[in-house]
Amino acid sequence: NTGFQIHVFEGLVGEGQQITDHPGGIGTFEPFGNGFIYIAQRKTEKQAARERKYGTFVNVEEEESLSALYYVDRQRILDHGNRSQNSSSEQAKPIVELSKLLERPFKIESAVPSPNDDAVFINCRSREDEFYENDTYCFRIELDPDSIFDEKATAPIGRLTPIALPKGARVKAVSPDGAMLLVSYKESGL
């Protein structure tokens, strides 16, 4: 089962071009830069071995989250697919895991791109379990989608900045100029 994938239809006719082929499918996606950002599950070798032996189960209170945020460049992935069909050598896919910038694994709930295509805001929880629903963290990943695949670049793929929001708050949207955030927050009275 490959799950949901991103397909692009030119002019809303014909056969769509498949952009992603993430194992198990993707969760949510948003247009960003020259392609898409998307949230999907990544598997560790330890988890894959356990699934082969025991099947799928998760101890939510003890396991790290495996959700990850990726960026894929639409034209580069289509070019990669065409090159792969005409060549026997395996080349790396033009997909970047942006969540590698995080200092530890988080449950990534959503990703909100800036309309300027210069940053992505991610809403995270400390763990998968719903018990941790209000144990939230928000980060801004500043990146340049045009140079992210430049092999000559020596800088990291982006710059991560924590956003100081109250626990339970989440970024919902970014203003057209990228200067303001719309935040949802339900203050709990004691």
C-alpha cells in the first residue's frame, strides 16, 4: 500500500504526473517554492525490523515520533524520473527532509508556508499520544527553495528558529507580507 501521493495535472486534463512515492504515503502537503512541503512518516531500521517480526504496534508513551517534514522540487523530481528511466545508475532523489533541522524528534502536526516562499512554520507536539496535545512547539524554518539542492552550497539546508508561543498555541496562517502570524490558542482557565 503506497497511500496518498501528490499528483500534478497540467491544465486539469490528461494523466497526472506523480510527484511523491513516499512509502506508506503522505499525510498533508502545501505548495511551497517550486514544489511542495509534505508531512509523512519515516521508519527507522529498528522499527522496520520489529514490524517484520511482530507486525505494526506502537507504544506511544515510550517511542519517539517518526513524523517528518520534506520538501520536493516539482521539476527536479520529474527530471529525476526521466533520467532514472534512461539510466541504470541510481541518483539521489531531489527530496530534502527539513525536519532534520530539529534537535529531537517531534510529532509534526502541520506545516504553514510563508507566502513569500522564504520560510515554513511547523507546529509540533512532544509526542504522538493525544495526552500531549497541549505540549506544543512551533518553529520557523528559513530556507531558499531555489538553492536547497545546490551541491556546491556549504551552508545547512535552512535555519531553524523556535517561536515563543504559549503551550497549546499553533500557527494557522502567515500574512501575505510574511510579517504577521495568525495563531490559534484556547486559554484554559484554572
